Amino acid sequence: MFDNDKYTRPSVDDIFAGKSSKYALAIAVAKRARELTDEEERKKDKGKIMDKPVLVAVEEFREHKFAILEPKTND
């Protein structure tokens, strides 16, 4: 996925791409990190050390592997 030693903090704007709520980004990253953790626990592969789930989730959103959906608002 990516090397923690070479990890650079992505810009929120790079991940966000025009969304209006940073709260939505935080929730989406947290939910994806939980999914990653649950997947690892189901695999029971304790010998392999996974990258930190939050860093993996942030990278996945930065690479646009997942999209953040927000409800439409009436402004």
C-alpha cells in the first residue's frame, strides 16, 4: 500500500475535492479504518503487521478509491 517512512500528510483539499463538511471526511476515514481493522481480525493473520488502519484509510480516500457521499442541502 504505502511505506510509513515515506508517508507524507495529504492535503485535506486533495482528499476532499469540493465537499462541504470536514466532519464527513473524519467520519468516513474512521468508518473505513474500522472496516480495515475488522477485516484483519477476521483473517486472524497475526504474523503479518498491517499498516495503521487510519493511515491506510486516509491514503485510500486520497487515491479516490472511496467517495464521500453527503446529503444534499437546501442552501
